[in-house]
Amino acid sequence: MNFTRRHFLIRGTLVLGGVAAGASLRPAGLLAAEAASGKADIAPVLRFGFVTDIHHADSPPAGTRYYRDSLAKMKAAVQGLNKEAVKDPLGLSFAITLGDMIDTAAPDLNDEAVAKEIALLKTIEGEWSQVAVDRHYVLGNHCIWTLTKPEFFANTRAKEAPYSFDVPLKGADGAMHFVVLDACFKIDGTPYGRRNNDWRDTNLPASQLQWLANDLAKTKNPVIVFVHQRLDGSDGSNGADSQIKNHPAVRPVLEKSGKVLAVLQGHSHQNFVTTVNGIPYCVLRAMVEDPGPTNNAFGTVEIFADHSIAIHGQFRQESYASLSTAKISTATIPVGKT
């Protein structure tokens, strides 16, 4: 089954969408684009919020990363998302963080470092827990650089991935299927934790890849995939280093299903969008980048009855003038440890 997909921006809103040939699970129109152009009678049927790469830490700035500003930014983001939750009857179905809630608390690995990291996590989770909708979490490499995965789960509402969940559409038939992946595994399948890894060695284990294929085969609904590290395979800046190493094996699974509308990613910190074999891959802007409240970054995703998608960014969630399927975003991705 062959599909064509387009993504572009109208009035500062990134629109992901396309045209399906004889399939109900892929976009059949571009209602998101029409809504962004000012047609008030076109309303979304699902909305959710997102943040990513908070990197909360009691550390001085490093390059463009202002760790001590992230707590206030998270507080403001939660306030902004809570306003979205009550602005109309649709509200927010859930909110998700795409990883790296915390950053390293101490240079050495010892009991004190673990305790400091847990304290950081509890603090930022305390702010994130104020969002007035269900919360979901993607594990980032920094989340479990010092901590173990069970420690992260024990101090948040996160749960072990991979997993999936469905959200009914409001005012339209059917539901949306969401998939949460965990690429925080070394090439030998060892899970990240206690500084046992290189951030560039990131993989989806064979068992998770099989789970993904089975999950996509079972669902009857269109799909959005969440993952921290990147699956798009793009080069440029540190794009290659920030890719999941077995991405060439993962993308065909997504493509074969004919159901995946988009993949939302973090990790690389700057806005980035590209389309690979009909599926848009979007890197969302990191909250930790640049100082002060005006350099915050968060937003909402709206899905329309034809399964087209609009991403509404706040503050530094960048706008694009125009995109075609062949064009890669020119946003600069900072070189260095992500």
C-alpha cells in the first residue's frame, strides 16, 4: 500500500498530514491546515500537551544549557498546559514528557550522587505532577545516567515501556493509538543505568522491536509514536550520533503498518522535522536551552477528524515558513553530549 504525506506550516503552526489511498487509518485530508488558515468551524477531535529535555539540575550553565532555569520553565509550562486543558470542551487528553527530566547531580558515582539525583527528580516531578491531566513519560538517557530504571519509576508516575494506549476522539468516530518506546539500551541489550553506557549507543532491543510490530498489527487505529532518541536517520550536526543505532530496522516496521501518522522525538534539543518514506519525524525543542522565561519550550498537538495533525508550539517551539516532503529543517542542532 503506497501513501503520500505532506507536512508544512501555516501561520506559525506545524501541520503534519497527508493523503491516503484507500485507507481510513492514514490522513484523508488536511483539516489541520484549513483550521490553521482561519476556518473557525473546523475543530480538532483530540489534543495533548508535551514538554521535553528539561535537564533540571543545580548546576551552572554549560554552553546553551541553563539548568537552573528549567524548574521555573516547567512551572510555567504546566500553567500553560493547564490553561489549554480548560480553554474549550475538548481540553487536553494527556500530557507527555519526551525524556531527560534531570541532569547529572555529581561527577562521581556513589550513594550521595544517587541521593542527589533522586532529589532532583522528586523536585521536577513535583512541578510536572501539577498538570491537570494524565501524565506519560518517555525515558531519556539523562534520566537514568546515574539512576536505574526502577529508581526512576519509583519516584515518578512513569511506567516501563514499551507500552501503548488508546484515546477516543471527541466528535468523531474511533480513537488514536499512542506508542511509547524506550531506546535506553546498549547494543547488547543491557538497560541503561548507573553510568554504564555511552549516550551514542542507543538501541531498541529485538524483543521491543517484535513487540512494536505486534502492537501495530493489532490496533485498528491510527498511531503516533513517542521516543526520546531519534529514528529519522538524518545526518548533519550531531544528528548521526543522536540516532537509535538500529533505526534502519525500526522504520520499516512503522512503514509496513500503514498506520503511523508521526513520530515525536526529543534528545537533539532544537526544532527539526523531516519526512522519511511518508512518515514525519519531529524533534521537539528542549526546555533547558537558553536562559530565562522567554526561552521556554512546550506545546500542544491537535488531531483532526481526517487524522491530520497540528503542533502548536509555545515560546521557542519554532515556526517554519514552508516545508515539503523532501525538505529537512535547517534548525541548528548543537554538537555535544545530548
